[in-house]
Amino acid sequence: MKRTISILLAFALLITLATPALAASGFSDVAADAWYADAVEFAQSHGLMSGTGNNRFSPDVTTSRAMLVTILYRNAGSPSVSTDAGFSDVGDDYYKDAVNWAAANDVVNGYDNGTFGVNDPISRQDAATILWRYKGEPTASSADFADENAIADYASAAVDWARANGIINGKGENRFDPRGDTTRAEMATILMNYLKEDEPAPSGSKTLVVYFSATGSTERVGGYIADTLDADTFELVPTNPYTSADLNWTTPGSRVNQEHDDPSLRNIDLVADTVENWDNYDTVFIGYPIWWGIAAWPVDTFIKANDFTGKTVIPFCTSSSSGLGESGQLLADMAGTGNWQEGQRFSSGASESTVREWALSRQR
Ligand SMILES: Cc1cc2nc3c(=O)[nH]c(=O)nc-3n(C[C@H](O)[C@H](O)[C@H](O)COP(=O)(O)O)c2cc1C
């Protein structure tokens, strides 16, 4: 009996391992690592797009004009509609209210021949135009696409707006492809970009103070900086913390001596090496004690694990007597990304007012 259970368990494990991971949306044709997985999840969880049956999302299927107005109508809360735009191809279908609502709100006009073109694929320039009108036709300027001349006059301002706000981006070679179709995966992405634009920016500080501190000095200084700038803090904690014996560099063979003598031992695992909401921070202070003239190496793990692109990074350190030296530059080289500023050294016992004054001088 026991043997049967373990065989069954082994089987279950094999099946789990063999099945590709699905995205949070749970659709069988949306893999967790698909570029549109987050967008599909967003569109689904906001009630904008549902599956196409049999637990499928059909990401590569083209979006029709009727589908887009239906999505917008749902987003508007499906209000009751009393007008009829009289499009000859809109019968008693699921999209009837949506199309009439969109026409009543000047979001769509339909074609000159009196039809709406319900099943026609929605072109990229028309998708931009419909969303732009729904938004109230805001003005925005942006650079021209290489195929700018191919964009219809009525869509020109809409495409500018869509580009300026990152709602519909160009394709390769700076082309917009105005008459190209929009797949359901692309539509989910466009909707996510569009609706997220309306969401309030996440509250909270845009400044983060990250530090490693073995004996509390750097932590104290980091705390002063965070208090002064109303910043968040993130402490780097080694999975295997340093004891006082570990830190004693006067004892030959102590942990720090071994790590100092053999750089291959300096890859220190941290309890956490990534920060929640990392994208929200535009300024990151990085603090560490000086060990043998350089940054204490537990910070290296954090530096290597994160992308500093677009962030201002300001190193600071504490030491008994050494200066900052090359420690900041070495970390900047290690990171390879980020706008690294000149750092600052504080003595281990630096006063609150000294740190506060410096922090204020670094405020942008
Ligand atoms: C292993 C080790 C090496 C150190 N090397 C230096 C050094 O080269 N220069 C220096 O001025 N202080 C050195 N110190 C002293 C620390 O930089 C200083 O005490 C620092 O403020 C400690 O910060 P913490 O309390 O945040 O760990 C060293 C300390 C340790 C434990």
C-alpha cells in the first residue's frame, strides 16, 4: 500500500514538472512567462476580457471592432442605453448596447456606408483613436514614426497621444503600422497600459536606504538618512550572520580573514536580496562598513541581484579611519547600471546632525 502511494506521488510530481507553468489567469494557452501574461491577467481580473471557451484566451486571435467597444463598455460599468445609432450591421447581438453606447458618446462613428464593421479587425490606428476619444481627446505631442505618413488624418493626434503615454508603442524600426491588426494579447496589453495610466501613482517614498551593518554603526547612519528624507529602509541580512568572533580581524583564520584572503568566499547569501516595489524608487542610498578599504562584501550580493537602470544611487559608508576610497566606484562597476553619485564616508560614531546636514544636501 505504501509503495502504491509513493508511486502515485512520484507520478503526480512528474506530471507537475512536465506541465509548463500557466500564468495567474489560468488560461491553458497563456504561459506564465509569455510577454502578455500580466496583461491578460489584468484584463481578466478587471472584467474587461474573458476567455474564448475551453479555458483558452486565444492570444493570437485578432480583436474585432465590436470586441473593443464591448470592452470599453464593460469598463464604463455597462450603463443602460436608450439610443440607437442605426448601424445596419448591428442587430440584436451581444455588442448592441456597447456599440450604441460608444456612438452616443462620440467614441465611434462607424463607416460612411452606415455600417459599424462589427467583425472587422480593429486596426492599430482605430484602436488608438477609440481610446483617445474615450479619454476626451487630450492633446499630446510625440516624435514621428517612420511610417507617420501612412497614419490617417483622423488618427494622427490619437497616435501621438498613445505613444506619448506609452499606451501603444511602435513596432520594430520605429514603425507604427497603423493599418495592422491587433491581437487579443496586444489588446490586453494596450488596455492595461491605458487603464494603469488612470491609476494613482503608488504612494510612499521614492527614496530607499539600503544598508549592511555588522555592528550597528552603518545602521544608525542609514536610519538618520531615512528619517531626514522620509525614505524607506532595507537592511541586508546575511543568511549566516557574522558573530563577533567572525568579525575579529585580529584573529588569524577568523571568518572575515578567510573571506578577505580568498575572494571566492565573499559571495554572501542574504535573507533577501530584492526589495518590494523596487521600480517605485528613483533614489537609492547604499550603506556599508569599510572592510580593508572596500565595501563590506555582503552588499555585493544585493548590487549584483538588482537592476539600477534609471535610479540615482548614492553610496555611504562608516569606518574607523579610512575614507570612502574606491568603494563606491567598485560597486558602480559591479552594478553596471544606475546613475552613481559620489558617496560619503562617516566616522563610526557620526552625529545625527552631521548625517542630517549631508542628507539634506543630497536631496534632489
Ligand atoms: C573586518 C573588518 C575590517 C575593517 N576594516 C577597516 C578599514 O580598512 N578601515 C577602517 O577605517 N575601518 C575598518 N573597519 C572598521 C569598520 O569599518 C567600522 O567599525 C564601521 O563603522 C563598522 O560599521 P558597522 O557597525 O555598520 O558594521 C573594519 C571592521 C571590520 C569588522
